[in-house]
Amino acid sequence: ALAEIKTAEHKKLNDAYMFINETLMQALLKIDGIECTPDAEKARQRRRQAVRLLQSWMDQMDRKRESVKQAEVTISQ
């Protein structure tokens, strides 16, 4: 029974990670598709800021996922 609960929780966590990561990737692709004219410096700066923010969130998600994997390894030993 404990193994079934553990598997179900792992699946929920993995599904949530995949959903969030996919949502962030879609937002990144949308922002990446925005073309700014050469004279729109402020718009380009905002676009760069948004890309950096999304990338930092994706990096945070990856770090959290890795820490969960490490915790699972530690628990299973």
C-alpha cells in the first residue's frame, strides 16, 4: 500500500512539473516570437527581461526536480 501511495505521489509531482515546465516553455516561445523594431529599445529590454525571468523559473524548477530525485534516492536507501 505504501508503494502505491509513493508511486501515485511521484506521478502527481512529475505531472505538475511537466505541466509547469511546458507552460513556461510555451510562454518563452511566444516571447521569443516577438519582433522588435530597431528603434524600440525599451520593448527589446522588456523582452530580454521576460526571457531571463522565464529561464530563471525553468532553472528553479529543474533544481527542485533534482532535489526531489535526490530525496527519493535517500529515502529509498
